Amino acid sequence: MIKFHPSEQQLVLYAAGELSPAMLMMVGTHVDMCKQCQAQVQDIEEQMARKLFGENNFADYQANSLDSKTHDAMLAAIFASTAPVAEPSPPQPHDNLLYLEGKRFTLPATLARNSHRIGDWSRLPGKLWRASVDIGAEQSLNFIYMGEQSTVPEHTHKGNEATLVINGVFSDEQGDYKDGDFVLLDGAHKHSPHTTHEDCLTLAALDAPLHFTTGLSRLLNPFSSLFFK
């Protein structure tokens, strides 16, 4: 069961198309995975429509309500306003699948529709892999794969870090996070994500580099902007 969700304010901004490209992708993917937030977004959209169109025209809105194509158009408009992005190739039969280390992951709908933005995998220190997602903006959006018995060194954040679990389980000092869980941390938090007997695929958005806080990992700080670029 999903335990961690975006805030109501984030869902309102998502429904209005007013999130940053990275957060629009993150929240949209969580909504794909979470029936509770799907219902909440639908309610928010209906409230917005009633306010915008009035009760008399609300039925017309319901017949043409926001769907996945509309949200894709919102994403495309935001990407186009920040930087040029190559025209996507026609959908392929396996665009909803992601492969790494002999494993196959099924992507939620929002990510599957944007699979052409996913870059190649690169190895990070300690059973970690990263694949960037081209969002044409200053924010960083990456898939992070943590193998079994892996750890990200303890760190805090110069900005905000949003993490969404796509598949698997990771833990930190605050608890365990499973499929669909959405976590937002800022500079007031420090943690050391790790896995035990199960690997974990996450989607992570940063608006500033990490800051490593303990031991030898602090030597990485001059290069932290490259660690999750």
C-alpha cells in the first residue's frame, strides 16, 4: 500500500499544469500508480472547472475533461518553453519497459509516454546506476537504480529532492519506501538511503546538488553536481 503522497498543494499545481517539468513528471507518475491521488486530482479538476465555467457549462467540461493526451500536451509545452527537445520517435511495442542488469521494469503510463527522453545507464559508486531523463530544464531528473545491499552516502540537500519509488524497496532513517511512495526532502533533512535484500528503482528530481555529510563521502562534495546531474 502506498503510504507517502504529494501534498494537496502539489496535486492542485499538477492539475493546473503549473509544476516544473521535473515535478510534473514525478507527480504525474505517482498519480498513475495511486488510485487515491487519481481520485483527488479528478476532484480538483472538477472544482477548477466549476469555478472556471460555472455550473451551466460544467457538463460540457465533463464530456471533454483532462485526459492523458492533455497532460502530455502540457508537458510538451513546458519542455518547449525551456529548451528544444528532439521530436519523439513513433511509439514502439516495448516503450513501457526499462532494462538494466538483466532485469525488466514496467514503466507507469506517464514515463512510458516519455520513454524517448530516457538516456543511457551509467554506473555510480557502490551498486548504483543512473539514467538521466531529458526534461530540457535546469532541474535534474534521473532514474536511480540501487542494487541489493547498496547505500547512498548520508547527505542533505542544497535545494529540494523528490524521490518516487517505481519498483522495489529502499529505507532510510525515517522508514521504508515501496512502490508508488513519493518523498520530498529539503535542506532540513539528511538521510542515507539503502537497500537490504531487495533492489529498488526510483525516479529522483533535484533542483540543487546533494551535500554529503559524513566520512570520506564528504570528498565527493566538489563533484556532487555531477553525481546526480
